[in-house]
Amino acid sequence: MIIPTKDTSFNTLIGSMVVDFPKDNIPLFADEDNWKLWASSLLQENSFSSSGAPNPNAFADRTQWAQALFYSVASIS
């Protein structure tokens, strides 16, 4: 998974997850305004639920959430 920055598109981030977590069913992204709904779906996948991935509802900003997610799964990708 790439290190997310404010300039990283959400689709780029998702694409990197598909590559790095091939055993998980990474949800396809449709609407960036609903990133929390997408993130909640992602957290149902084994790699993310077992790694202590952060709850998206604790973040107002998707980049901050994605960075926290990166650090929670960095050791398993």
C-alpha cells in the first residue's frame, strides 16, 4: 500500500490495496464524498479487521484516516 498524501487520489490508494492485499475483496470505489461508507466496508475484510485498522468515523479527513490505515497494516502488506 502506498503512503497516502493529500495529493494521492482515492482511486490510486485503492489500486495499491488491490495489489498489496490480493486475498481481500477490496471494495471498488464509486463516490469520494462517501469515503467513510467505503472505508467501513473495507474494514470488514480480514487483513484490515485483524490489524486494528482505524474506524473512519473517528476522522473528518480521508487522508488522515488513510495514513492511520497505512500504519496499521504496514507490517502485513
